[in-house]
Amino acid sequence: MSDSDLQAFRAETRAWLEANCPPEMRQPVKDEDDIYWGGRNATFKNDAQKAWFDACVEKGYTVPAWPKEYGGAGLTPAQAKVLREEMAAIKARPPLSSFGIWMLGPALLHFGTLHDALPIFNEIARGEIRWCQGYSEPGSGSDLVSLQTYGEDKGDHWVVNGQKVWTSYADKADWIFCLVRTDKDNKYQGITFMLYDMASEGVATKPILLISGNSPFCETFFDDVKVPKSYGEDVPAQVGEVNRGWDVAKYLLGHEREMISGADGGNTGTIGAALTRSNGEIDPVLRAELAQFDVDALAYGAMGEKFLDEVKVGKAHPAQPNMMKYAGTELNKRRHELMMAAGGSTALEWTSEETDGGKPARNWLRTKANSIEGGTSEVMLNVISKRILELPGA
């Protein structure tokens, strides 16, 4: 696509966004209800949220880079980047948040038989099914390949028993993509990447209360859950081959770490000017720290753009998602530490309307999980030292 064609697309996109993105959808996200996750039981917070979602579904902008037959807009990487930039310019919220978009979809595109997966793609794009991820277990977090949830082969179905933990929004999800051991004699080639309904008999969830007071994570239990080997001619029951689910898991971990890192722009916002406006005069030492953070955030944003461009053309280092995840984690933790410092004693308050029920403190506490989810920071540093820096003895 020529530069003139891309500029024409930018102008067209800008006009479309101006006409279709309501003012309410250009405001910062203040609570969980401001995020639309889709699903069987989903409800819209207001008419503006529904109008924005419906417009994007019709245009294919919930998954703009996916082919049109899969519910997307068929945009090229360059066009998708323009759309991201124009949405960021007006501070437009994502029309749909979904583990199906971020994780399952890329896995199906890479490992699945696309024709067979067509119904799943379209359900994801239209927000009809809300997915969750069944990876970590009580004894298998960073050492994920040691997972013990087991699927016993019963001919035309599996019987799954076991437990997952830290399953994000499992209590609200419709379906799960889940790592299940199907061969106890082969550690790496004995895992299958299964897809099944969370409404199946024998599935139970229990929210985990965090120090922040929120419960996005759950324990998830499987007690003799019957999982079909096929859901019909057009719906696969697994991604990839039986016993080769670890290949899918490794691929998806890169996408998860990319998502947590905020490399797509979600973790690159500067805060110095905003905090100065809201808090008045700031201590010179803290002001210098804010300025340094803003420089680092902008540098990280540039690095994230380069990383995503390299991923799209297959030139990214295999361990680069680990580096981005670690850097993004540390950046986000610094952001909230500085916001707490600038807020003073008021930011520590927990219940008043002035702090929206202690939102600054709760958000700050939530960032502590960033160094654990998607792979601990210690594991990320080990991978970086071995695979990128190639340090002796690492």
C-alpha cells in the first residue's frame, strides 16, 4: 500500500471514528462496567457502549486485522496500526475486551484448521462467547509443564479431573481453553489444548479475594467433566494435535506476555503533567522522578511499536515477549508508586467518595500481581539472561 493510499485510509478512518465513537466512549475507564467483555450473559452499561460495540462489529473493528470471513476487517498491518493511532488520538475505548481476541484467536490462526474454526472466530468477533484461560495450577505456575489436570480417554470424549488457579474471570466465562494432561508418560508431548463449556456438569469456580479487595481471579475445579472430542463438523474440540498442546501453550504465552506488557500502547501513558495539574506544586525530587518516568514510558512505547512490527513480519526474537513483559511490569509498578507518592496521605484512603472507594490504593496494590501473572519476573530475567544476553553460566 502506497503512502497516499495509507493517508487516504487515515482520513477515512478518522472520519468514521468521529461519526461512530460516542463522546462517552472517549472517556477514561473508571470501573469494570466501563469494559465490555461480551458473552452469553453480557449487558451494556449504557446506550453509548452498545452503539460503539455494534458499529465496530459491523465494520469488523473488534478484530480489525482478522480476515473478513472471520468477522474482522481484513486490514493490513499498516492499516491496523493507523487505526490504533487514530483511536488513541481520540482516546477511544476498545469496543470489546476478550481473551478470545488476545489469545485463543491467534492460536487458532496459527495451529487450527481455519475452515473448521470459522464459527469460533465469528463468535469471538461478535462478542457472543466469553473465554477464560486454564493454565496455572496450585503446583504448576512458572513450571507450567508439570501440570496435573488429567483427561482420561473414553473413546468419543475425555473425562477431565483436576484444578486450575488464578483463572481470570472464570466465574464469568462461558467457555475455557484449557491445558489438560492426556499422557502421563510424556511430560512435554502429553498435554492437549482443549476447549469446553464452563456450564458443563462438574465445573465449579471460586473467586480469590485479593488484598486490593477485588476478585478477578478464581480457583477452577473439574470433577469428572465430560469433554467431547468433537463438537460437530465445524467446531473443533481442541487446538492443534492431541498431546501437542504444549506447542500451543508456548506460542500463547508470548501473546499473554505481550498483552500484560502493554506493548500495544496500553502501558505507555505519561503521568507527570496530569499529576502536576491535579496535585498542584510537587516536590522537586518527585517532579524529577515523574519526568524520568515519562521519558521511560515514551521510550517503552517506541520499543513496543518496533516489537509489534517485528512480530507481524516474523523477525522478533523468540524471547522478546519475556523482555517486554518484564519491562512493562516494572514500568506499571513505577507508575502507580509515583501516583501514590504524588497523592500523599489522601491516596492511601480506602473508602471515601473523594478517592472513588480507594481506587488509587487498590490499583497500586493490584500492580503487585503484575510480577507474577504471565510468568514471574524471576523467570523472565532467567530467560532474558539465557536467550537474549547469553550470559555465561545463566
